[in-house]
Amino acid sequence: MMCKTAMLMLIFIVTQSNASMNMQTYIVHMDRTKMTTTTSDRWYESVIESVNELFDQEDHESEKPKLVHVYKTAISGFAAKLSTKQVESLKRLDGFISATPDEMLALHTTHSPQFLGLEQGKGLWSGSNLESDVIIGVVDSGIWPEHVSFNDIGMSPVPSKWKGECEEGTKFSKSNCNKKLIGARAFFEGYEAAVGKINETEDYRSARDAEGHGTHTASTAAGNLAHASIFGLAEGLAGGVRYTSRIAVYKACWSQGCASSDILAAIDQAIADGVDVLSLSLGGSAKPYHSDLIAIGAFQAIKNGISVSCSAGNSGPSSSTVSNTAPWIMTVGASYLDRSFEAIVELGDRQIFEGSSLYIGKALKQLPLFYGDLRAAFCIDGSLKKNLVKGKIVICQRGITSRAEKGEV
């Protein structure tokens, strides 16, 4: 008898586990003209209730559907955790347009504005523009508010058109916002629905940036002027391309990526908050516009008078590797700079090689070269033995890992 009971429990556990694995977050687009209630929130809740009723009748294996996000401005619809059977049930309801599976997307200098011709009197930094109150919404990995780029010295009061807020969370309070950083929010419901609870030992469950990417992109877009140098080199003023603008941060990227349902929720909120520009340095593989949630959200932003700028991605150089290519998006790629940090290496046979380095010490004496084989040739982590490379110049072959990772080995 006990054996049969144990077997039944095991079957139940396996069935429940398979049911959980069958659930996935979908972004559901609905036809607003078919709305049968006074508010969109109530309509979407009734849609989920209808699916629940069908679930009770036909699908006894899956979990009940669960709302993740409700969208009000970017699209007419919602994100929900559903099984494939529940999606099929949803398609029978009046007003259904489409259901797109959620996916994890990835995150893609001081002299740049002058080099690109954007300095005062020529481009974005003209006198009239300096007096404007443009609000840039940055959808990324959050922000480190104490960074000097986000001080509000000399800035006028927050524009009255602003409807956003500074959300409190882990190590982030309302006092972290000011007249430069005027808003901060975090979106994690889609992420947690996909990968589980945020690991707060490696990330902050708030708008605070644990990765650094969001802080970098926000300061590049609108960081305030600050004195900067790289070990004393290239000393001068560093500032964002539109350094007089306000910044509103929408954190939608976490340690394992950015859920497209959260990105759409961030765009949805940014439109409602009243941003003038949206900046997204993230993306995935190219796809048709009707199934590209960034393109869909950006289209609605454009309809609301908001300019949208997205990164072209880090893929390539082969064809069809650029992301965020919808014609209503300003797709931005990397630019060259007219500045380099030159360094010279002279070999024992008097051959001279020119390169780049941030080394600022005295010229080094002749040192032996080291070039390994297999893994060591690519300077992969753990491939170099300390006793073999100590006091030598290590040559690393490009590929497999990034140059920054090779330098840390």
C-alpha cells in the first residue's frame, strides 16, 4: 500500500513539474475596439478568467494562467504566463490579435560629441537647445545615482510636464533622484516569471545598477559635465551628448538578460510618464516588425511624439546581423574617434611595432616574449601558469574571449 502511495505521489510530482515547464510568458495583443468593460485592466482580467474557465473544462494538466504585465500605452494588451493549450483557448476569444512568446534580450567617450560635430554652436549644443528641458528615458540595467555625471548643480526645477516617479527599492530611495535624475523605476515581473526570483547577492531588486551598462549609457546620453581623465591622459571635461537633459531610468535588464515583456512594460510606462526621447542599448536577433516587441513599442512611442534611439547590436560583420532596424527607429552604430593612446614596442632585432596602451610609467627594459599554444595562445582564463609568464610580455591571439577578459587573466 505504501509503495502504491509513493508511486502515486511521484506521478503527481512529475505531472506538476511537466505542467510548470509547459508554462511560458506570452505578450498578448488585443483589439481595444472589442473591449467589453469600462477599463482595460478589468477587460484583461476577464479574459484571463475566461481562459481559466476553459482551463477547468479542458486542460487539467497546466497551471492556471497568471497576469504578469498590463500595457496601456505601448500596445493594447498584457503579458501572462500561459501554457500552449491556454494560448489556443485565448485565440477563440473575441478581440484576440496575437500572442508572442517572451524572450531574453541582451545588452549591446568624452571627446565623441566634438568629433561628431555636436558641440556648442554647431549641433545639439546650440544656445537655444541648452535652455530646453528634454527628458531622456533610458531602458537598461539601471543607474548608479551617486556617480558624478548625475549631479544636478545649476539645473532648473524638474519640468512640470513630468508625470513619473522615483521608485524605492533595494538600496534605492527617493532621495537618490534629483533635478538631473528625475525618475527611476524597475521592471522584473517578466524576468522572474522566466528565470525565478532575482538573486540579490548579484543584483539589486530596484533601479540601482549592479552591472554598470545602464550607468554608462545614461551618462553617455545626458551625463552632466565632469572633470575626467584616464590615468592622467586625455584630461578634460566629460559630458553626455545632450548633457543638459534630464534622465529617467527604466531598469528592465538583470543578471541573465532582459525579458521582452519587461522592456515593453518599461516603454509603456515611459510613454505615460512623459519622456521626450527613449534610448535602448539592447536587442536580439532581427525579426519581422509585427513580432518585434521593441519595434511595436517604439512605433507607439513615435505616435506619441517620442523619438526612439536603439543600438545596432554587437553582431557582425556578416550581412543581416544588425538589430533594431524598424524605419521609425534611429538605429545607432559605433563611431571612430580621432584620438588614440599610442605606444611603441621595440624588439631585440630592432623591429618596431606601434599599438595602444594606457601605461604611463617609465620605459621598460628588454623583456622576454611569451606566446603559448592551444588555450594559452588565446589567453583563456586558467591557461597561463604564473611561473612561466612572470616578468614577460605575453602575446595573446584574438578570438574566443574578449580582449578585456584576456587582460584580466
